[in-house]
Amino acid sequence: MSAQQHVQSRIAGIILAGGRSSRMGRVKQLLPWRGTTLLGSVLALARRSRLDKLVLVLGCASEAILQTVDLQGAQVIVNPDYAQGQSTSLQAGLGALPEDIQAAVFLLGDQPLVTAAIIDLIISTYTETKAPLVIPVHAGRRGNPVLIHCSLFPELRALEGDTGARVMFERYADSICEVPVLDNSICRDIDTWEDYQELIGEGS
């Protein structure tokens, strides 16, 4: 990528990993996976992508995560208001972005199967279409990560409670660009112990 292209496509990744893992009953970010942890894997894959900046938002169990996970290459933000819902983590991540960021890809800390290639596909689609919302789709089902243009950041900052960016999808339905993805990794997050056991059983 040339220097000019780099300036034109400043895309940040915001990894949301501040939840309480209430359905898991333990700190799911630290569950073992592929020689690291679930969150460690997400970070490693994000580092291999074309993202220009990487922000990791922590909340619950932040001290244990800081001591355990390789956080190289990521700016870490600890959200003290994580208990008030996902909107606070979105806003904490946005608050760490420099002014020249054109768009942000919001990744989930419990989706260790989302590859750098999928992230890059979303970025490439945005670069080609300039759509303010780019959402991956598998078999007709929308998933994550989602790319959001900076023109919509003020509306994200206005969200309250346990609300994510999904509430904006209906509001901007005509502006969404959907990206077909061949595998279901974009729809799989590890919420329960059963989800984790299924992941381990597949070995992939």
C-alpha cells in the first residue's frame, strides 16, 4: 500500500471485550484457544489485517486480562462504566481514535474464527463503495465485524445502555453494503460453555 493510499484509507479496529461473561460463568476472554486465549486470538488476527490502528476496550476482569493476554500493537482502554452496557464500550473505543480515522471496524472479543482475510474484505468493500455501513453476511444472516464511517460516530456516541450499533441498521437500511462471506465465523460468538466446547471439539 502506498503512502497516499494509506492516508486515504485510515481504518481503525475497535475490539469490544469489556463484557461480564455472565452466560459463560467465567472470564471467557481468557479461555484457552490455539496456544493463546479467545481474546488473544482475536487480537492476533486483527494485527495481521489491514487495520491502521487497533483499540481494545476492556471492562470486567481487566486486570487479569492485562496480565495474561499479549496486547502488543493495541491501544488498551479500560471502560469503568462497562456495567452500564455495550454503548459505553463503543463510546470508550471511539474516544481513543485520532481525528484522521475515516471509519472503524467493530470486532467482538469472543469471535476467534474471524480471520484477517474477512476483516480485509470488509475494508476493501468500504474502499470500493464508500458505504457508511458495511456488514458481512453468511447464508442470509448478518454478522460481525461491522464497519461504520466516521460520519455516524456522533450517533454512536449518543447511544445509551446495553445498546450496540445494531439499532442504526434500520435507520440507515438504504446505506448498508452487505458483504457475502463463505463461512459462518462472522455469526459465531462464544457466549456459553456449550459454545466453547463446540469450538474446541471442531478444533478449528
